[in-house]
Amino acid sequence: MSELTSDNLHDVVSKLVGPIRPIGETREDGRRFANLQLLTELIDKLVIDVDEVGTENKGRPEHSRDKAGRHASGFLADLGIEE
């Protein structure tokens, strides 16, 4: 079995969701838009998970929790999402 990486996860999610880029054909673009909606709903849930790690752990006295919280908060800040 191959190592779990962000690229592998991206490939799996892309295959499960299907194409999201419109191509200018109404029927196919309707399917792709539905796929895009599904993908953005998933991303929203993942961002909420990351936000919870940041808000619950950043500044904690335990080094490992603070490290995770700072990483999560930094990631969200890079996306332009402030706590």
C-alpha cells in the first residue's frame, strides 16, 4: 500500500466527486456544478474542523496542543480567515 499523502487524498477525493470545471455544455456543466457544490460543502466542513483545532488548542500550555493550534490558525490566516 502506498504512503498516505495530501496528493493521494486529493486524487481520491477528485475521483469520488468527479469533474468540477465547466466545459460550456449545459447538461455536463450541470453535473459538474453539482460536483462543485459537493466539493465546497466538504471543504467547508474541513475548514470548520481545522478552525476548531486552532481555537481549542492555540495558546494551550501543552506544547503539542499549542503546536497544532498554531499550525491550524496559521493555515486559516494564510487563507485570509481570521479567528
